[in-house]
Amino acid sequence: MTESTEWQRIGQVPVDTGQLALVDPMNLADVSQHEDAVQSRLEVEDSDPASMTYELVTNEIGVAVSLVLSTGLGDGVYPVEARFEEVEGAVRIADVRVRFLPHPVTGYELPR
């Protein structure tokens, strides 16, 4: 296995809700059903700067189907980076990260 430690920009993700969901497309309906509850919990937690600003979304039988994250300073277009590894002769994505801070436009200031 060959490992690459270099992060490469692979795209960007636009955010208009101040949050991002990590979800298998198969589970989008489950996430949509819980959107209001997740949003209200994140808004309450955002008022406490020491809080964790993520929420695990579960379906009706308690199985996790998504992770919803608050995006640092709100709306924007955030860079997405990946690190690749060679596994069994094929190059695959090993890690993905989204850089929320500093904000890509305003730095560390809150967007207006």
C-alpha cells in the first residue's frame, strides 16, 4: 500500500443553511424527515460556544443515517480536500476534509 500524506483540493461545497450533512444518498429521505429537529438542536447548541456543533441523525429504528455539522461561521463556499492512498493497485480516497475556518471569504469574522 502506498500512502500519500498530501492533501489535494478536489472541489468545494456551497452552504446556504450554515450546516452540512454527511449522508449516503440512500438515506436522504431519513435526513429530510428529521431536518427541523436537527436544526432546532443546532440553533440551541450554537448559543453555547463550548457546545459541540454536530448532530447524529438516526432513523425510526435508531440506526445512524447521517451526521449534520454546523459550518463554523455559517454560509459560504467551503473548500473540500482529499488525501489518496493506493490499495490493491488502485488509487482511492483515504480521507476527506472540509475547511470551515477560517471562513473562505471573511476570515474569522462572522459573515454579514
